[in-house]
Amino acid sequence: MFQSMWADFQQHFWLYISIPFISGIIGYITKFVAIHMMFSPLEFKGIKPFFGWQGVVPRKAKKMATTAVDLMTTRLIKPEEIFARLDPKRIAKEIEPALMEAAEDITRQVAQEYQPGLWEGMPEFARTKLINRVKAKAPEIVEHIMSEVQHDVSRYFDIKNMVIGNLMKDKRLLNEIFKKVGKEEFKFFTNVGFVFGFAIGLVQMTCWIVTRGQYPWMLPMFGGFVGFFSDWMALQMMFRPLKPKKILGYTWQGLFLKRQNEVAADYAALISKQLLTSRHIIEELFTGTHSDRVIDLVNRHVKQEIDQQAGIMRPLVVYAIGGEKYQNIKTQVAERIMARLPDTMKHIESYAEDAMDIRNTLITRMQRLTPEEFEGMLRPAFKEDEWSLIIVGAVLGFLVGEMQILFML
């Protein structure tokens, strides 16, 4: 019997030897497709709700972004800490040139709009004096505003809204975060599929030789098993064991967890350059969920300053232009400063990036995360639809096995 099997193997050598290689290719392709299905397409393609697909990460964007920001704000860095590192006096100094220009423009615009005749009739030295007094106080107003924000950050700044909003607005960025963090794991996930597939293919080849091809259904069954088992096993090897364990004299640990220091550097660089940036923080302050409170804060300070500048002349000013118009002038000045402030604040971006030092803070604290916490950075991308990816791998393996039957028989 053995001799006849050996003779059959020799006669169909290239046919039999192709089995483990095809099985390895099945393992590789199913992993490649699984990774692709995690990130693509960004939007649903097909006929809703069941006949089609959307990448796991884009489809679960809000949930994954929420998970990411929860980890970030509870374990890595808090908004209060970010703002505490900023010096209000330094911010006022950094934006002073731009603020001087804005203050002068605003003063001229408001005066000409409400009292064009009076403004044009004023001597140049009087107009210049008024503009200079407003300009002199402008940095002080900014300093007071930043100090108040620092004392009650949660009232004026919503980091959760900022992060989730930007990730939802640009799902490619969310994809990029997961791809960057798990780049080595995804490569391993794909390559190990071939190894597992090849090993199972050797068993498949042996069974085919022993049975002499009497059971063609073995090919799709083995193909399905290769797709299923290799997906499942690769995922386990990426995240298990959480902590180093010695098995047969070799220390094993999940590949992702073993790379904690390296991943921390990649993640921190991406987050600090594209997400927790001074530009995004400023935008959230002036256009985010709590922006109305920031606007109220600016209005209050600007109106107080106008009253102080009016001084003893205030009753005469009110009498000359009317009480209602005086209030309107204060409101207009505040609104126009508010409109210019976000652009003006962009001048502090370089200083703010250095002062907040978000990148180094994230690296240090990520390296201190427990294995369970660190796993939570990447695992949600798999865990949300882990079994659907594994089943897709099994189905693809089964279909390739069916095609193998045509090749083998």
C-alpha cells in the first residue's frame, strides 16, 4: 500500500506539492483581505443595510474615537494639564503684533460706523490717542481671558468633542492612527497566514495521498479551516499572552504588547502632529461646543475695558451718541475682536507646541500603561468585528478549495 502511494506521489509530484503552497496562498490572501476590510471602503458600498460593506474602523468611527479619547484623557493627558503649561503673559506677548493691527482696524471700523461725522471731525492726535489706548489694553484682555480659561478649563474647552469631531470629519486620519500603531502587527498578521496555511496544507496533502482523492470535499473543507484557523491564531499571537510567559524555554508575549515602547513613539508623534495640536485646541475654544462661553468671556472683558477707557467722559459720550448706541458699540467691538481672535491666536502655535510638549508626555505615559490598557489602543479595531473577519476568511478559503478541486481532478 505504501509503495503504491509513493508511486502515485512520484507520478503526480507537482500536483501534490502544489497543495501546501496553494493552502499557504489561501492563508495569505484571507489575511490580506481581512486587513483591507478593516479600513476600506471609508463609506458603505453596496445595497443597504445588508448587501455591502464598509471598513470596520470607518463604520465604528465614533465608538473607536470615543474609546481612543477616553484612554487619552483618563490615562495619558488631561486638558487642565495642557492649559496649565501655557503662560498667559507669553501668549499675549506672542500675538501682540497681530493683535495691535486687529485692535486698530476694529477701533476705526466701529467709530466710523457709529459716529462717522464725529470720528472724521476728531483731530488726528485724538484719534491716534484713542487707538493707542485700545491697543495698549488689548494684550491685557487676552491675558485675562487665558487666565480665566486656565482656572476652569472644562467650562470653556471640550477635548472629547475636539478629538471625536476631527476624527469623524476625517476618517482617513482614524484609519491612519490604527495603521500606524499596528503596522508591524498587520504585516505579521498577513505573513503568518502563509505559514499556517502551508503547515495545514502539508496535512491536507497527506490526507489526499492516503485517500487517493476519493473525497474531493476535503479540499474546500481544508480551505475553509485554513482561512478560519489562521485568522483566529494570528489574532491570538498578536495580543496573547498579555504578559511575558515562558513556554518550552522561550519567552512569549503578544507581538503588539512586546512593541509597547516603539508603538508609543509612533502614536505620540501622530497624535501630537495631527490631533492634539495648538491649532485644533484654538479652533475648539472659539468654534466648539463651549465656544458661546468663550465669546461671553471676551465680550465681558472688552466691554469692561471700553467703560474704563471712557472714564469720566463716559456720561458725555453716552449723552452724545445715546445709551443704546453706546451699548451697541461695545457689542460691535467685542464681536469684531472675537471674529479676529482665532486668526490672531494662530501666531502662538509654535510657542504652544513647545510649551504643551504633548508628544513627549504621551510617549512617557504610554510606556507606563499596563498590558491591559495598552491592548485597548489597537484591539478595538479587531474586536468590534473580529468574528466577521474570521468567518470571511473561512468562506474565502472554502471557495478557493472548491477551485482546487477543478485543478486536482
